[in-house]
Amino acid sequence: MQITLQTKLCEQFGIQYPLFLAGMAGGPSTPELTASVSEAGGLGTLGAAYMEPEDIRAAVRRIRELTAAPFGVNLFVYQAGDDHTRMQEVQSELNKMRQQLGIPASAGNDVRSANWFEKQFEVLIEEKVPVISTAFGILPAAYMQTVKAAGLKVIAMVTTVREAMLAEESGYDAIVAQGSEAGGHRGTFTIDDHPMGANIGTMALIPQIADRVSIPVIAAGGIMDGRGLAAALILGAQGAQLGTRFLTAVEAGTNQSYRKALLASDEESTVLTKAFSGRPARGIKNAFIQQWEESGIAPLAFPTQNTVTRDIRNAASKQQNSEYLSLWAGQGTRMLTEDQTAKQIVEDIMHQAQAILQ
């Protein structure tokens, strides 16, 4: 079997290299980072899940000012309402953290989480974004029909073979198979069966999914360099998606204290937690996670927990205090570098992968 970097995925998505940037919502993702990865030959992706619809429109137009290459935008597919069942208990614990940061306490009984998905989706269609990627679920049939009618590509994040098959049946053009090593939120959407997310390792997950679906598989989770990309291709993927590797890129919007925490971390630093958002996610363990775990209090469901912790995360960001930030990261952080542009990162990965495959 001959493995090549010019996979069918490249032709399908109009890109030079089978390398996708993960849509990292919440700060690190910027139009500049997205455009730089696309300009370098991969597929840049804007993490837009928490962005207001018109802010997405502005970001998409900024990306187009920076590159004529294809790019994607990632959204969360969820329709859940707010969970107010234990609000006082949760806010009481969070107020201890607010006190540490010197910000006002909150009762928070009137919490209302924004659900912009429908309008976010409309913006992507109106702006003819080349690739739409989704996490936390698959598009309802009517939305998928709209995507297809617009001639756009759509990618789903999955964490099991069953989820991959559901995505293929729904009409997705490709899937990102997310192994347990990946940073950030678990993409699991059969969440009732996996309260902490399905956590199958990348090496075990990729070949099993590749054997059971006919659409391209994009490997994600713990892939940080050309060795990881080459391994993914050998395992049956047609490309790889990297997020953590780009967190310290020059163009990333990653907070400086977050960058320092990443560069000081190693393969033992991350844990899976629901403390920040109510959904399982992998990040560097810090005082917030430690204090929450010691409290013994269950977090509220997503998106409510994410909403009630936002003021803490925003204050920590302004104060450059990494102990109260959500430091999403995968398990490969020893391979992070400083002061590299996204283009340099892409080029390093591709040169190394090419040398291995030759």
C-alpha cells in the first residue's frame, strides 16, 4: 500500500495538504489563524460556536480579505434549554472563586444562555462559507438540505463508530474522528451513553471507523507533528485535524497566561472535566478544576454551567490568571513551540510527514 500526502480529501476540499485546523471556540481561534492555515495549504477553521451571528459574518469577511483559499467555520449543534435546578448550590461554590478574583458574587437565578445556532447557521449559508463543521451533534435534515442546496461541504465530529455511521447516513461529506487524547470538548453526541464522553484512543478509533464508512476520515487527538499525520494516514484516515499544536502560533488569540501554562505542561497535565461547561472536555488541571472537584458538587448541564462560569473565566483572562481559565489542551503539549507562525507549523508538519512516507 502506497501512502501519499495528496489524498482524495485534498481534491474534495480544494486544499494542498490533508491538514485541518480544529475550530477552537472561545478565544484562540481568530480570522488571522484561520486564514494563515488555509494560505499555507491546509484548511483553516474558525471556532465560532460562542460568537454572535453578525460577529461571525465580520470574521468570515475578514478571512476572505486575508486569503482566497477554502476555509471552514465550526458550530455546536445543540438545542438544550437552561438547567436551573441547583443554581444556588452551584453559585455558592463559584462565589468562592469570584472572591479569589475580586469580582462580584452572583445569585444567578436569572441565567439565560444564548442559543444563536439558527442565526449562526443562516450567516454561514448567506456568506457561502465553503466548509461547515459541527460538534455535539448532527445537523437536522432540513439544515442538511440547505447546505447541500447551497453547494457547501459539511463535516461532523464523532467519537465512536456508531456516531460516524450516523453522520454518514445524514449526508456529511467527511468526519473528524476524535480520539481521547484530544484537547477541548469531547465531540460525543450520544452523550446519554457516555456521560464523560466516549474516550477511545485515536490509534484504536481511526481504523475501526475507516473500515465502516465510505466518506473520508480526518484523524484528531494527540496529533502534533508529521509523525502523527503519517500515522493517521497509515491507519486509514485521509487527513488529520490539529488544535493544540496551533494554540501557541503567533496568530492565535490564546491568552498569554494560557500560553505559559501550555508551554509548562506535559503529557500528565491534562484531565477530563465538566467543571467549566457541563460537558466533558480535556484541559490542564488548575485551581478551578481542583476546587470544583473537592466540592463534590455536580456541575449544571451544558450550556448553563458554561454561562455561569463565564464571568470567572473573563476576569481570569483580564488578570492573566491561568488558575481560573479553561486551559483546553490535548496530551501532546511537550511538542509545542514558541514564536512560530501557522505557516511555519504547517510546513514543518508536512516536511516531516513527507520524509517519513517517502
